[in-house]
Amino acid sequence: MTFASQEAAKTTPSSAIPHDSQANLEWTVHLIKERPAAVARIAACFVATIFCGLFLFHSLLLAMLPAIALLLSVSEYWLPVRYTLTAKGATARWGLVLLEIAWADVRHAYLTADGVKLSPLERSGSRMESLRGIFLRFSDNRDEVIAAVRTLRERKDADA
């Protein structure tokens, strides 16, 4: 289901959202707090990775390298993610990771139960879809995020 085909949500008037790069909407999502069961799975994988590394490399230092890579790959879950929507685009930041997409680059947006995916690809379903764009997760602000994304995308279309 595409973002455009979803039922109409309350929208913020364009005049209420500044045209500069000030943040229009900011929120934080900390997935590990919302999904505590993931802690046990991540910890089990971390320990298993260390044991496999010790078995293969016979060195704690070398065994820690894949374990650290595992922790970095799931950092979006154990670090809080800060989302920001501005007139220029959307950003997601956690730790040293910064993902950005300008509204001019958003070709496709779709709504899921957990958030809104902003994609630079023309259509969904591509194998590259999960590797491109930004997924904006909701945090008790579903209607606000949907309204802000709609307003900012419409403004981008009007400015083009």
C-alpha cells in the first residue's frame, strides 16, 4: 500500500511549517526499550560469535572483531535514533551514523504499521529498497509524522 493511497490524515497548514532548515518535527525512538526481547537475542548472538571466533582464531582479540561488527550492525536497536524532518529533508541519526534524504530525492513514500519509508527509488518492491532511503519509525506520533511528511513533500512538489 502506498503512502498516497492511505486515508487522509490531519495535515499541518503549510504556513505553520517554516521554509528554512529549522526542524519541523523531531522525535527519538529507542527500539531496545520498546522491544526488550531483542536484548536476549542480540546477547546470545554476541556470545555465540565470540565463542566461534575463539574456536576459529584461538585469540580473544581476533574473536572480538566479528563480535564488535555484529554490535555495530545492530546499533540502530541498542542506541536511540533521533529523527528530524525539515523543509530540506529527513534525517535519522544514531551513534556515528547519519542518514539523510532531501525531499527532492524522495520518489516514493509508503506507510507501514511502524513508520514511513522515504525512498529515492521510483517504485517499491525493488531488491535495493531496503538499502536505500530512510525509514521513519513512529513513537506515539503517527499522525504528526504522516502530516509533516505529506506537507513537506507537497511543498517540495509545489516548489519544483
